Amino acid sequence: MIRSGVVNVLSDKREPELHTLKHVLTMKSLIWKVRRMQMMSPAEMGVRAGREVRNLVEYLLLTSALSRGPYAGGISRDDSAAESLLEGEFFYDLKDETLRSGLGPLSGLYLKEAEAALAHRVSVLGRQYDLRSPIDWHFDYRLERRCPVLYWSLIDLKDRDFEESIRWVWYLNRHRHLGALGRAYFVSRKKEYAQEIVDQLCAWIEQNPPGVGVNWAASLEIALRVFSWLWAIFPLKDFDGLTPQIESSIARSMRLQMRHMFRNLSTFSSANNHLIAQGMSLFIVGTLLQRMRGAAKWREKGLSILWRELLNQTFPDGVSKEQSLHYHCFVVEMYSIVFLFARRNGIEIPEPVRHRFAKMCEFILDVSMRNGAMPDIGDSDDQAVILPEDSRLIVQGLMACAGYLTDREDFLRRVVDIPREAGFLLGGTGLETVRETTRRFSAEAARGRPASSRAFSEGGYYVLSGERDGVESKCVFDCGELGLGKTAAHGHADCLSVTLNTGEREILIDPGTFTYHSRPEWRTYFRSTSAHNTVTVDGRSQSEMVGPFVWRDRAVPQLEDVALESSFDFVMGSHDGYLSLSDPIKHRRLVVFVKPSFFLIVDELSGKDRHEYEQNFHFGSDASLDEPSGSVRVLADGGDLAAVLFSPAIALKRARLVSGQEKPVPLGWRSRRFWQKTPCDCLSVRGEFEGTTILDTCVLDMSTEKGEVPVVSFSDVKPEGRRHSIFRRETPSFNETSLINLGEGWTGEECLESDASYVCLREYPATKGIEIFGRNVGNLLRGGETLLESAQRFAFMRVKIEKGTVKFEARGSGTILVRADSAGSFVSSAPGVDYERKGRFVRVSVEA
């Protein structure tokens, strides 16, 4: 039987050319497969070869079966072992009036989304599409073309000309809108919503016989689609339109999809977030559909995958090894779902897994701004399992779920509005608990905990945070690995890149992703080093791409030093990505955050011969070049000055502002959403060097500054061969000189000389006071006069001399002389500190 209004894909002839072998594997796909095989172990190649043989046999059997027509009727096919749906404990109870009433204020949002789905208007990647009637589940309504309807393993998924359509159809067939319809039915009890769910599921089953079409071609898609089906079907238990025959047909389709996914798991070198999604669905479906054939095996396998892979795919500090913030959140969302479901069904979660989950949530809390904004580091296709696809709302939902699961108030303080999807995951009791907790916080406190810097040294991210007058500044320094496993599929060549946000303003941005397989020249650009806020040498990326998700030579990062202090943050890293050049080049970058608003960036390139370099900085809003002051002025919405970037290269006319360049190579682009790109302003500094050179840059966050832009100047010594950097800043209240030492021992210029790794001298003309702070500080001279003298260096030191008082803080041990001509008192919060006057100096002794 064929239901009226349903497209029969096996007989449809509207685009017969797409049903031919045109989309069977091409030479380019074979090349890609060969490159992927080079990343595989013999065991993996054996398993994959066995799968290919099995798939061929299934194809031959299916072809024979289809010729006799047993699958053509879809829902009419009788299954002698009728399978009931959803027997375990779901995320919420249908009689949960607490949840229904708690979600009542959001009913308008539900009804709007549900009415759109009822009219076949569905949102994909943030844009709404009219699917018309009947819905063709193989049709790309974005590009108005149909995907090939062949046996799934014969379809060329890497076809660059057709990959976007295949991926778009996948996103549509994740059926997020059906889950939303089910939730709307629970709230409103409108039978039209329930009937639409049944009609669309029946149509899908008719059009997607087992193994036929792109909707069977990816196990990740099956995992996410079946999860959506659960949310669509659960509220329909009391709906009379869900007849036993239809229920049996849906159950059978789910079983066949789960069986197919189970036999084609993303294992070995493909074991990334895809495998976790498959584990999630195996566990949940195997628990809910307990009498379904294979359910017990799915549940056991799913739990095994989930408990193993969280530890395998993340670092102990909680950072995802995929080096993608989007997929980090995607994994946290899946484990939030798993943990909440496990709690409902009385399943114990291993302590190491619970601990690692909490660490992952801590990373999200620290790397995101209080409004939920995060840098677009690594790959992203903007997809989520059930939460809204907007990253800011995702963070709200994740923190609500994580706060409830871990009983952590620091997570819940970030929650301002609980997304309705998170409310359903929490259930009535969980939703009320989260709301009660967040109500206890004041409106200001609920925005988040005080800004603090964090080092995620295993994952390779350093979050430099400061705050003034309630405005948060946050710089993320990337000194992490390229990505997960041999392929590093979702990583970008962005080692030593920085991003910077202040308040709700993006200053320095990561460019995003834009595309995967299609448009390979743009896939290459958005993953390249030149698209990120770091340095390329001789036009090369740090790591070598050999495919859309495959790398060959990979830059290896090294953290050289880090210190996160109350007055400043200091982090220095390097990578070996340019050591493969005929004349090896080492790139080292040092970032200092002089709190609360001044960021210093020093790049050192060291080799022997002559080379070209390009240093890029991409801005999140409009920027303008001001050559006389040697700066770029970054504007906020409304035209206010958000930040100023200073570089000596600007005054020397070695820098240009680029936006939306396509030829000779792309530059100055960003992608806020998948398949969308827009120009962005980019400062490109280019030049040549021989031997060793230094590139100095600093950024001033104007949101925390008051008054005019200060005067900023740099070292008087040419950059070639120099091993230090000088930054001077003149403000209405103080004058400041910072010295960064890239060598060992003494260095500097007449204005400031020291053996410190970093030292800052701040002078206050109004009070004639001075302040000194820095990293690995021992000795300091200003204009030839000694200010500090010690035989040892202190890991951290801060000295302020003002109004006759010496205030001293240090970490380390030893003795130091501090120049303090007229100081009569001494104050220190450090334990084990003694002092005595020695002429014009104070002799300070510190015991560790």
C-alpha cells in the first residue's frame, strides 16, 4: 500500500539522471579513500574490508528483494512480531503537570514552531524552507535538486558538486522539527500536531526502504534521527491516530535503522563525536525499546562506548581532543542527555566519567563570555542534538543541565533563560530545581562568576580574563594540538592564534568553518594558518592538508611558560610547523595581559636564511587604519571605539587592511554560520627577514578605558636580531613601560633593563609613586639606576612604592634589594617575609 500524497522514490522519474551511477565513486573519492587508508592500522583495514563485502552482499540481496517488491509498501508490510514503542522511563512523564505548567509561558514559541512544521516550513541551518506537499525526503530544497536514490554504499558522499545537497538532506532528515512537534503536542494537546508527526513518519518510511538513499549512508544521521523520533512518538501514547499497524511499522523502521547503525559504527580512526552520538542512541533506544530484537545488545554496546569514549576523546582537564569548541559543546550536550536519561532509569554513571564531564563543563564556562558567546575555534556545522542551534542558547542549556546534574552553583549562575528544550530534558522536578536555584541569585550574580584566568595546559588553551566596572575582557590563546587521532579531522592550522572579546563585543575573531567537502578552495582557506590570528612563513600553513578532513605534516605545539597572576597573565608557546622548511624556522609567541585592558603580543621567528612572513589579525567589527598613530581602530555597534590595535609595521607601511579578498588568495573572511561567509576586516603585516626577527603588537580594550586613546610606542632597536620587546604606554594617570625578554640573562634598553622574563614599570606622576610587577624577576634598571637587585629570580613579584609605603608580594625564595628612597613602612601579604632598611634600599628576605 502506498499512502496518498507520498513520493515513491523507487518509481519517481523526475530527475532520472540522478538515479544512474553518475554518483557512484569517482576517481577523486578513490584518491580520498587511499589517503584515508594511509591513516588506518591493518586491523582497521580488515574490519572495513569486511564491511564492504557485507555491504555488497546486502546490496545484491536488496536488489533482488526490491525487484519482488516486498519493501515497496513501506508501512503496509506486516511484521509478525509487533513491537511496542517506549517501555522504559523517558526524560519526562506524560502526566507531569509541573513540567507542563512550567513550560506554559513558552507556549507561544512552541505553537509558532509547531504551526510552521504543520505547514511544512522547517528551519535548517537557521533559515526556514518551504518543503511543500508532499515532502520529498531526498530533495534539497535549498539548491532545488534531488539526491541520488541508490543503494547507500554506492553513493559518492565526497562528490564536491553534490556534497552540499547530501549534507542538507541529512540535516533535514535529522527530524528536529518532529521532536519539536511532539513537545508542542505535549504542551497544547492539539491533535493536528500528533497527526502531522504520524503522517511525516509514514511518508519517510515509504520513501526510505532499507539501505536505499543518502539517509542510510551515515550512521551519525541515523543516531540523531532516531533520537528525534523518540521525542516525536513519546507524547503520542494516547493518540488514537497512532494505530497498532503504524506503531509496528515505525518500530520496525527504527529497528532496521538501529541494526544498520550498529553494524556500521564509526570505529578506529573515525572514532570521534560521531561514535559518541551512536553510543547515545544505542543506549537510549536499547533501554526504551526493551523488547525489540537486539535492544539488550545495543544498550550494552552503547554504555561501553559512552563510558570509554568520553575518557578517550578528551584531555584530563576537560578539553575535547577534536580541538573544536562547537564539537566540544556537541559532546557535552550528548552526555547531558545520557546522564539525565540514566538518572531517570536508575543507571549508575562511573565516577571518572562524571568527573570528566564536569571538567568539560568548566571549560565551556571559562572559554565563553557571560552572554554565551564563544570563539569559533575549529570546525563547526552549527548542529545540535535537541538544544537550540544558537551557540549562546546552547551554553545556557548546557549550564542548566550541568548545574542540575552536578549540583554546581557556578554553572547555574551562568543561566539567565532556560531554553525550553533543556526544560524537557530536565523534566518537571529538574526544571523547578534549576529555576529555584537561579532565583536565589541576584540579576547581576546570575550572569556568572567573577572573571578569572584559567590554564587548560593538557588541552592547550589559555584563557586570559580580566574585569573592570562589570565589563569582562577575555583572550583565548591556542597552544593546543591540531586535533583528534591520526586524521585530526575537525582541527584547523591555528596554533598560537589568539581571539579577544570584551563584554559583548568581538575584537579579534576566529574565522569559523564555512564548508566541509564542497568548495575545496574555501575549505582549505578557512582551515589555513593565514585565516587565523597568527603568522605564516613563506606562504605555508603550519600543518599540511591532504584532504577535507585529513592532515599529513602536523605542527606540534610546546608550552614554554605560563603564569596567571592578579595583575597580569603571561603565556609563551611555540610550534615546529616550519621546521620542515629547507632552512628551519621556529615560531614562538608570547602573550601578556596587563590587567584589565592591555594585551601585548610578541612573535619571534628564528632561522638562518631569508624568508617571507605574514602576520594576520581578523576583526569582529568594522576597523579603520590610522597610519600616523600606527594603529587600527576597531568600532563597536553604534560607532563607539571598542579597541585599538597598535603595530610599528603600520607606520612603516608594511601593513594593510584587507576585507573580502578572493585573488590571488582569499583573505579577510569569516563564517558565522555553516555555508555562509562574509568579508571581515583583517590587518595583514607582511615582510622579509633573515636570521631572527621580532613582530610586536598590542591591543588596548577601550571598553574599560576612560578618556582619550593613550600614546603607545615600541622599542627603538630594529627587530632583526633583537631578543627583547619594549612597550610604552602613556595615560592620564600613569606612564608604563613593559619589557619582554625572549632570551636568557640581561636584556633591554636604556629605558628599562632586566633579567626578568617579563617586567612592567608603572610610574604615577601625581603621587610620584612607582609599581613594578613581572615574571621571573631578579634585577631591574631604569636609565642606568638600580630599582631591584637580587641574586635570585622570583617567579612572581609585585612591588608598589607610594606615599612612604612599600607594598610587596612575591612567590619564590631569596633576598632582594628594593629601591625605596623615602619609604618608612613596609606591608606584605606574603608569609615568611622579613625586611630591613639598607640606605636607599629596603632589603627583603623571602622564604618559600
